[in-house]
Amino acid sequence: MADMWDVIAEERGALADDLARLSDEQWQSESLCPEWSVRRVVGHMTATAKLTPVSFLGAFAK
């Protein structure tokens, strides 16, 4: 199981490195998802990393 988390950490680091090289223009450009910028897609992809199960379920209770 630890090996899996090592791979995940490595992949996250590689993604962060790739994203760090994007210009402001690239962040604002349209992604492959219609009407979504690159910034919005990355935000969507990473938002759950900050959520806890309680906060995730709490969002549905509102």
C-alpha cells in the first residue's frame, strides 16, 4: 500500500511541475472541456484533495 502512495505523490509532484510552467494565458485558455478554462479544470480536479468526508457530505445538507 505504501508503494501506491509513493506513486501518487510522485505523480502529483509531476503534475505540479507541469502546471507551474503554464503562463497566465495558458491558464485562461479553453480546455478540452467545452466552456471550461484550464484553470477551472485543474481546480475541479484538485478540489477534492482539500475536502474531508464530513465537509463533502455537509455540502449536500445545505
